[in-house]
Amino acid sequence: MNITRRRGAIAFFITLGAILVGLAITQSAWLILNERTVAFAVLGTILFALLVTGVVLNTVFLVREIRRNERQDSFLNAVTHELKTPIASIRLYLETLQRRTMPEEQRQQFYTNMLADSDRLLGTVEQVLKAGELGQRHRQQNRTLIDLASLLDDCIAITLQRHHLPAEAIVLEPVPGAVRLHVLGIAEDLRTAVLNLLDNAVKYSPSGVHVRCSLAITRYTWVALSIADTGLGLPPNQHKRIFNRFYRVPGRYTVKIKGTGLGLFLVRNIARQHGGDATANSPGPNQGTTITLTLPLANPATPSPNDSDNPATLPQSIESPGRTITG
């Protein structure tokens, strides 16, 4: 909820509370100043019911605001940690390089570590900006025809390299019938969504990364991209909450695992802005999680809105380096 909507909701419930207090006072005055006839008793009952309803609504609103504030506090703490840690690390490396003469091999290792920390810092900043951007407007521009298998394969390679994993840690299962599945969308956003899903699958598998990715046609006109891990899993009441902004599943592992609570929020918003959705499924804690991204299929024979001027749009949109946001 943006600031304008929150202010409007707060003003509404304050006004509602004031009206209910006025009704309660009016009801009491009527009952005191007039005879207790049946008509006044009925009117008093109605007003009392309205008063109870208003109290319930105000209570629900206050509980929601408290929970939202708690999530925002957790988000601020996580972002503070994600910003301070790489900055402190980069500063330490720079001070060491400034004060000491070091072998060239160690200097190069320091440079590599500083670049990794700067990428982590930049990723956190861009993730926050991306969340704000997706929450503000619907992105309809730059829609191209995207081969999901190629995009997924590219994202898997990036994730393996980023987390220094062997090739067998993340497996892409063959597409049934060896068909090529295309969607019409924004390559940068879909790339961000898939990288977030893969990054989550790796982060929440502390005992070993075993991730399986699959693509399949569902309900004839939809494509389902599923990413399943064997990690921490989810309690039954968390399957929908994990897609809320700033939300992180409570538990002892949450403190140890890096994150801002924006990754799956971005995934769901990107999916919905492409006409699809994102869902989670887990048998239970420590039994793994499967996140499914569902998108409408596109006809590859139909040119996308931006393909008329540039026939090579698809390969460029998938293979261009560009920055990607995960967390």
C-alpha cells in the first residue's frame, strides 16, 4: 500500500471511530431522555450493532498496521545489514591495500572480493528501486517474444557461477515433446523473476543444493515454470504470505540467511504484470519448496509489438548482460 492509500485508510478509520463515538453518545442520550419504547430499543440495538462492527473494523485495521510496521522494521534491519556489510568489507580491503605492500596474486584476489561486494551492494539498492517501480506502475513497453527455455538456461548458468556451484546442483529437465515455449513480455523483468527464484532455492538449501527446474504447458494456453528445491520448506500457513512485500518466514534460519523480503514480492508482481501469477507449494518444514511461475503462452508465429523494426530483438533481450536483481 502506497503512502496516499495508507493516509486515506487511516483518515477513514479515524472518521469512522469518531462517528461511532457520536452514535454511542446519541444513543445513550435518547435512552436517558425518552421512555424506553420498543422503537427506541430497536434503534438502540441497530446503533449498538453498528458500534460493534466499527470496533471490529478498527481492530482489524490496527492489527494490519502493526503487522505491516513489523515487516517494515524487519526490512529496514535487513537492508541496513545488506548495505553496511559490503561497505565495511570494501573499506577493509582498501585500507589493507593502502597500508601494506602485497603480492600481485593477493591484490587481484582483493580486487575480486571488492567487485563481488560492490555487486552485492548494487543488487540490494536496485532491488529496492525495482520494488518501488513495480508498485507504482504497470510496465507495458519493450514487450518481446521470449524463449523461456533459453532464458531459464541462461539464468541457471548465472546462478551456478554466482554461488560457485557444480553443474549438477541445478538441473533443467527436458521440455515434454521438445517444444519451444514462448511468452510475450519484458525480458529484463522475467530474467529478474527467474534469478530471484533460483537464488531463493539456493539460499534456503543449507544442507546441500539440489534444484530441479521444469517447463510445461498447462491448460493448453499457459506455460508453468517450476523451480523445486529440497531445502527448508514452508509451514502450511506461509504459502501465500511469502509473496508479501518485506515478509520473511520467521525462524532461526531467517537471521542467518541474507535477504530483504522483496525477492518473491518482485516475482509475483512481475508475473501478474505479464498476465500470470506465482504460487508456492511445500509438503512442510525441511521437505523442500516448489515455486511455480505461470505465464500465458505466446504464438511464436505472431510478431511482437517491437519486432517489426528489429527482427533480432529476442536474442539480444535474452543474452544482453545488464544488471539483474535478486534477494
